[in-house]
Amino acid sequence: MTRGSSRTSRVSATILLLLLLSPGLAPAQTFHEEAVRGASLVKAGDYEGAARALEAAFAVRPVPASLYNAACYWSLAGDTTRAMTALRRAADAGYPDLNLAEKDTDLEPLHASPDWPAVLSRIGKNREGIERAYDGSFKTRFESLYRRVLTEVAAMDSIRRQFGPDSEEMRRFHHDTAWQDSLDFPALVDTILAHGWPGARAVGPVANEGLYFAFQRAPLEIQKGALPYLWRSAYAGQTPLFLPAQMEDYLRLASGQPQLYGTQIEPDPETGKPAVCLTEDPRSVDARRVAAGLDSIQVTLAGYGMIWDPDTMETRLAAWRKAGSPATRTAGRTRSDGPGGDHP
């Protein structure tokens, strides 16, 4: 299985997949329906049904880990033929976790299959491809990018305090950083599109988060293109779950939609006090946050001296829908509440 070796944690991984690959990434609704069905079937002990549901989910959104888990469920159901077929399809789709496949006790019935060595070899080649794509030079480059972004965030705060957000100094700062970004992004984007998000296993946690910070500053279309790869990396356990959750909230607001996880906070235009940006389905936000590795929204807001009021958020949402206007920001900079820090 994808995240651990117990059946209980496999159920959790399936539910996480349901929650993480959200409706903001169409066509997620059908994927969600299949994931919900699969999770309920696992709880009922119907592994065959769960395997079919995950295969159906893969047909909607081709996440290789879905087929890997389907292979494990087929194996638990006693159908080694279908299990091997699903595992082979996962390998062909790019599933790279050779260490897990070799040690996963759920797949032990497949070890006697004559196809087992070939499938493991294919998974190993997937892993090697990622490692070649993200070699030592990329690791060094990502780590350097991480340090540069942190330095520039501090510099931007200093310039804002001393000269103001609309000053000539701030405009020059943005020009210089945009020029530097233009040198970094093309190679990064090409590599991610070809090989997926690298993840901590390939380049280390610092370089992996450095890449995320870099993409926070990329043009919106580049961020949108990278987001599905970031979710896949998170689902595979190679990237902290809160990172794609933060990026998805940021992109949804930038596209005029309410956020899902409540991670984006900005000054209220009338009072000047910090306020949570429009958040979809506010009474269920904690379930999404916990699944994404975030504290409950009440705990987070307490750190800002704020109180979460779902009634008020529902009123704001109703007014926004009635007005028919985009859920755009009112401030030039939006704070992210997760461990990743503020958005540059």
C-alpha cells in the first residue's frame, strides 16, 4: 500500500486521497464519488469492491498510487491475477516507490508470480528516471533557491516598512526578483512536466520546499500546471500535505473562487484587521485541514488573536454569490497560515 502497511492506514490513505484531490481540480467530482465508495467498501471488508472503485478513480484522474492501492486490495481479496494486472498498470503509469513495493506485505502473494521481477524492474526504472532527472545539480539549485527566496522575503518586508508597498524601491525590488526568477523557472517547469514533482526522497526536504517556495512566485498559469504534480507528490508521502493545500487556496482566490482550506488571511478593507479570505463550506473546513496536515482553523486563528465564526463566513459567501463577483483579494499580500510561512 502507499502509506504504511496496515489495512487501517490504507483506509486513511484512501480518504486522504478523496479529500486532497479536491473539486478545484476538475473533473474531481467523479473521482471523489469513487474514492468515497472505495473507502466505505474497505471499512466493510469488501476489498474487491474497493479495488474496482480505485481503478475507476484512476480512469478519471491517472494517479499511479491509486492503481498501486488497487493492486493491494485485489491481493487482499485473493485475486492475484487482477492484483498483478493493477500493479503492472501502476508501474506503466509511472509508480516509482520500489522500496515500498518490495516490502509491502499485502503484495506477498504476488511474489511467486513469474511477472513479479519484471514489474519490480519497471518500478525501479521509474525511480531511477526521477533520480536522474533530479540529480545533485538540481538538489543544489533548489536549496540555493530556497535560501534566496527566504532572503528576498525578508528584504521585501524591510522595504515595505521603510518605503511603503508602492514605492520606487519596491518596484525595483520586484523587477530584480522577476528577472532572477525568469532565469530559474524554465528548466524547473520542463523537468516537472517530464518527471513529476521531485519530492523529498529525490532531492531532500530543504530542496523540495525550496522548489515550492519558488513556484509561489511563478506566474499563475505555471502554478496551476504544477499543482496536480504537487498533489501527487504529497499523496505519495514525498511532500508535506499542507503545501499543495496552501497553493490550491492561493490559486482559487487568484481565480476568483473561495478557498477550500482557509489558509489565506488578509486585512479586512474596512477595519484593517486580519480576516480569513472567503472559504467554501466553512463548517467542513476542519476536516479538510486535518487531512492536509494543518491545525484546526480555530487553533490557527487563535495565534492571530482571531475567532473562527462559520456563521459569519456563510453570510459572506451568500453575499458574494448574490453579487456574482469574483472572490478576489483586497490586499496586495496574503498570509498563509501553514508551516510554509507567508507567501512572498
